Amino acid sequence: MRGSATITWYSDPDGHGRVMGRSTLVPTATGAQGYSSLDSFLSGRIHSGTFAGHGVTARALPTTDVRSCFGRGLDSVGLRGNVSIS
């Protein structure tokens, strides 16, 4: 697994409030099991920003259409779910 993900932290659970911070997540090589294959990308360590240095495991469902992923890849994807920080 290569790449990174940006987590945006909002002041309300709907993601429509004020942005409280951002974290850059670098996934672990092994990933994690979850709702979808995207979950394997959301298990790793926060590299920079809010909660830098902490481990993270997340389970999320896409909020954008991801059907093109297999043929062309994705530049970005919206997700909604739960994050555990250790």
C-alpha cells in the first residue's frame, strides 16, 4: 500500500461545520479489514497535522462514486465513518 490520506476534522458530525484541523495519514503495509477495501488504506500512523505521531484505525464507507477505481484509479474519495486514535 502506497500513498497518503488527508483526514479533515470538523466541528460537527455532519462535516458541515468549521474545520478544526487536518491530519495526513500514512497507511501500514498490511492494512486492516473493514467495510470496504478503502478501510485497508485507513490504518496506519498520522504523519503530520492534528494528532501527529498517533496510530489510527478507521472504518469508512465512500460518499462518492468509486466504481472507476479499478480502471483509472482515484485522485480523491469522500468517506464517512469512525476513527480510533491510539
